[in-house]
Amino acid sequence: MNQSTAIPSQDDTSRKRESPPPDPKDHAALAAQAESLVLDGRLSEAESAILLALKQNPTAPRYFMILGGIWTAQKRPRQALEAYQTAVRVEPASSPAHWRLGEALMRAGDLAKAESSLRRAIRLDPKVSPYHASLGALLMQQCFYEEAQASLNRAIRLDRKHPMARLYLAELLAMRGDMRGAEKTLKKARARAPHSIPVLAALCKLYEGQERTEEAIVCARALIECQPKNAAYHFRLSNQLGKAGRLDEALAVLSEASKLDPENRAYRAMTSKLTASVAGGQVAEPSKESAPAPRGASPAPKTGLFERVRLLWRAGKGHLIK
């Protein structure tokens, strides 16, 4: 059972946007449209589509899981948790529903209930790599490092191409101060899943934290190649280009971010700052803030596709997933 979601190419995404809207009475088509809109960062539209699908079919656990994912990306954790709980009530034998609920509970800090849900998902379907990866992440938070590593290794054995377990393993290595090992693990994950958004975001964050600007620029460009309509990725690249003193390039990339999200104040403020720097021939200090989320969209999905995977790197040190 493969829980991964394919990242569409730019051409595929364009075709989806140009296709006629689905019949409002076709709940399956509406759900498919919602998933496509999520990949394109258009969360408000995705929410409307999946809510309409649920009106047509209120007993589909998958629809509640899509809705929970949208609300998670919109930073509405209480509503997301309720959506996953509903998915489990609708279909108690759905292992993905228990998995998603376990992750939502983990984000909420209810680790005991989270562990129960994740172990239930594994009992229902013990050969799904992400379930073991999530359990490994939970055990890491509980400081059961040996058990955590065993779960993560099991996840990797089940699916060597799935990046999630390697992301958590990189976090575990970073916590123990093995930054080289963490980077090696992330690079191996990228080699097996070159278009994985969480892997690229984690590598980018690692390089940013270690002030390896040129490598951070390469990763930021790769993020844009995967999701060219994500304004936050353009902002992130602009930030690094500015830090490298490549102001003309930074301004051009930032202009694209502003086109994609014209109401974002942070983009406008940074555009003014860079424009002044270019005119004065000075190197602009890059924004110290993380790339802000486009309106109606999540920031760089250091999750999402596994929006739940967050590797935080501060001054070259790894921190637990939060």
C-alpha cells in the first residue's frame, strides 16, 4: 500500500487548471480536484471543493482526511483533529485514518493517544512504511531513541524510496550532533525521491542554518521546479540570492513571488528594500524571517506533501520535530 502522493509536473498542473470544473454532484471528481488544488497551494479553493464533496458523500473517510490535511496546512489544528477523528468514526478499519489521527494527536502534544492510534494503524496494515516512520518520530519525542531508530529502519526496509523515514532519521542524527550523517541521510533520500518537497525543504533548511548559501540556493531552485506557483519558495530563493549579493537576480525572483501573491506585505516590503539596495549598489540584508505563506496557502510544506515533517536547524544544530 503506497501512501505517497506524486508531484505533478508543471505541464500536468497546467492541464488540470485548464480543464472544465467537475460536476458539483460528482463527489469523486470534486475530491480529485481538491487534491490537485492542494498540490498547487490553492487551499481555500481545495477546501470549498472537498466540503462540497462531503455534502454529496458524508461517509467517505478519505474526504475527511483530505479536509484534515487542508486544515492542517491552514494552521487550524483543532478542526483538523476533528476531521481525522470523524474519519476514524466513519471507518474504524481505515489504517490511513488512524495514521492521520495519530499524527494530528502528536502535533497536539497528546503523545499517549497518538501512540495508540499509530500502533492501531500498524496492526491494521503492518507493511506501510509511513506508519512505522511516524511511530519512530513519536518515540523520538519520548526519548526512546533505540526504539525510534528501529522503527525508522523498519520503515526504510519496507520502502527504500519513501523519504519520510529518512527525514526523521536525519533529525535523530542531528539531535545526536551527527550533522554529516544527517546531511548524508537527506542526500540519500533525495537520490531516491528527487522531487520530494519535504526532503528538499529539509536540505535547504540545513544549508541555511549552516550558512552554506550557494547550496541553499540550489535547493531553493529545486523547490521552485517542483512547485513553480508557490510564492513562498520564490521568496526563499530571493532571500538567499540577496544574502549572496546577487541583488538583480534576487529582485527578479522576488517580483515573481509578488506576482503570485500580490497582497503579501512581506514581499512588498522586501521588494522596496532590494530595489533601494540595487539603486545604491549595496548588498541588502536578507529577511531573517522564514518565507511567509501565500494567502490561502501553507508555507513551504515541510509536510505537507508531508506537511507534518519539520526539521528545524538553528546555528547548525538539529531540533526535534515540532
